[in-house]
Amino acid sequence: MRRLTAALRRYPHLEPLLDGSPVSEGYALDVADIHPIHEAFAPMVRHLRYDLSELAVATLLQAIESDVPIAALPVVPLGNFPHRSLYVWGGDRRVDPADLPGRRLGVRAYSQTTGLWARGVLGDDYGVSSRDITWVTTEGPHVATAKDPSNVIRTSTNLVDALRAGDLASVVLGAPFAANVDGLAPLIPDWESRQESFFDQHGWVPANHLVVVRRDLLRSEPGLIRAFYRDLTASIEATMRNEPSGTVRGRAVRYGVASGLLDMLATAIRYAREQEVIRCDLDAADIFADFEKYVGES
């Protein structure tokens, strides 16, 4: 039996696949135990460590620009709105989006996808350009050849500690982590209504991750990847039909080359170009050219 190495997080909608049911005959998955899953991204784009992997959208765009030999499958296992990802210190030191130009903001890596979407919202909704902010990071890009713009600096200081000390005006954090830190408040206080307005306007939830495959494997064994894709989408179908209506997860998780996915990726590409995450022009449809040629939807 053909064994495929995979770096996939155990989301509820992937559990049937990762537990082995349903799985097509002819292959089995060896799933790497990686927490947090973003630690799989650099090994994937630098060394092709896995046959299949989740990959952050911003990292995927940088990998395409650098001609890393991977191919994207049209599957979004994780997505979220960025409106609650920007945090400030509350109380008398609270700042608003209009206060951010000229200030320092913290984010784990400039190429982190949550930061990409958050900067896009700041630009589109509040007129705050990423170029008018100094971005303080603790990590570099996953893609070895990718370069941060000149307004990005590195620190060894914990970003929350720097925010607490007043060295940063805001930080990009995941909501579960932020909930464990007393004193933090969302930069956008009406984030719930803002994200609903965003969905009403666009019709999609920003994707954090897609699923990718080694390009040589896709081209040499398309039937194998077609079977995996079929099982992956069946896993999503089996679980998401029970998802309550209107949840972020229910609206974010998706598969198939459809207009909503392409519109979302076109927006991500625009943000990445505006923010100098990438420097070249990309077309959203081209991201799935190998998938369409070798696998397809049938």
C-alpha cells in the first residue's frame, strides 16, 4: 500500500479522513504530530518534508513567487475573520485604528496570514496603510528566499510583554491566546458587527490555510491525489452537514474551484502586493492550474 506523509491538523471536519474512514483503497496516511501546525510550513516549503500539508495562504503566495515545487488543492481547512485579531492594552492606554500610523505593531511574522488579512482590513476599512506602520516581528518568512519590506524589524522580546510595556501600540494574536491575558482589548471594539458586514459584502470568510501537495507527486501519480482529494472532501461533507447555520467554521471551510474561493484569493493577492509580502503579479485561477489539469473535480 502506498503511504503518504501528511501534515494536517486534527480539525473536527478532518477527523473521518485522519481516522481512516472513509479512505480509498491504495494509500494510507502517515500524519505528522505537529503542534502548532504552522511549524510544518517551513519544512514543507524549504525541504518538501511532506507529501501533503496544510499551508498558510501568505506562505503559499510567497512559495509560488519563489517557484517552490508544490501545488495547491482547492480546500480550505481553516479560515477566520481578522477583525478580532488585533489587540491593544485596555483602559487609559487604549488606541483606535486612526492612531496607528507612525506607531509600532507586533506580529509573529510579517508573512503570517492573519496579519495579512488584518492589514488589509486596516487599509480598506480605516485607510491605514501597512507602509505607515513599523511591524515588529519575532520570526521571518517560512519561504527562505522571501524578504520582508523595510518597515519590518525583528525583536527577541515577547510581543505581549512589549505591548504591556507600551513599546507596541497593538499586536496580532489569536483570540484563544488573547483570552488568557488580562488587560487586552480588541483594537476594533465592534468586531462582531464588522465581520458580519465583511461577509455580507464579500460572501466569503478569509482563508488562513489551504492544502498543498508536492508537485512531482501530483503530476506523476494523479490518481493517488485524486483519491486523497475525494476522501478529503467526503470527510468535510460528512461532518459539516451537522454544523449549525451561520458559524464562522461553517462558512469558512470549503472545497472546489468556485468563484468565492477565487475572489477570496484575488483579494489576498491584492493585499500581499500592497503590503510587499510578494512583489510579482499572480492570478488566483493559476494557483489551481495543476489541480485542474491533473485531478479536476470529477
